[in-house]
Amino acid sequence: MITFGPRHPHTAWLILPLIAASLLLAGCQEDSRATRTTSDRASELANSRLDKATGSLLDTFGQTRESGYANTPRELSWTAPLTREDGSSLAPGEIAEFRIYYRLRHQESYRVIRIESPSATRLSLAEMAPGAYEFAITTVDIEGLESRRSTPVTVDLI
């Protein structure tokens, strides 16, 4: 009778893992053709990838870049209302002040900036710390009546 293969079939189960392990270890050896990347070059590559990802995110939100940084608003601007909430007219001389309510988006409570000049229509954001903010504005008349807050506007100061 002619047979093929080992006389002890259990021997093959011992040899196969050894062969697999040797092939696996051979694959882990460093290839002589491989290049080594310096830490400076690795940092450059990482920054490049981050810039591309940031650029894609800015494109999604309709923002642009300028000199490598995202264009962030430097000021808020608004138009004084001409009517009250009930629809009656509001003359410019009847406005006493504006109140800007703001918070970092992760915070619960708002802070208030009072704009006591009724002719003002802008607020500089240059002194504000970087962060993701939400702003809303109200108008206060000369009798002290305050309007409802405007729809919040989100601003990312970078």
C-alpha cells in the first residue's frame, strides 16, 4: 500500500504554526529600501494633513482662509429696528441702548454687554478670548422696555 503525507497526522498541526510564525517574522524585518522620516518631516506631514482637514471643514461652513488662518469675524454689526414687536414705529430717538447677550456655546448662562450709544451698530470682538460663541441682541427703549432677543448668531473666534 502506498500512502502520502506524514505517518503521524498530528505532526502537520505542529509544523504549520511554526511555518506561519516564521513567515510573519520575516515580514516584520525592515526593508532596506524603506526611508526613515525625521521628526521634523513627520511634523510637516501632520501639519499638512491638519491644514487640509481644516480647509475642508472651513469650506463646509462657507469660511475662507487668509495667511494660513481662518477668517474670523472681527466685529458684530446690526441694524437698529424701525418698529416695535407690536408693529408700531420706533423712532431712533426712542432707543436708549442695545444689549448683546453672549456665551460660549458649552455654557448655560449668558453674559451681557451694554451698548449705551443708541447710534452704535458695531461691536469689536478683538478683545474676546478664542472660543465658540453664541450672540443675540436686544433693543431697550427710553422707557426701559427691552425687546425679545434676536435669533442667536454663532461665531467661532480662532
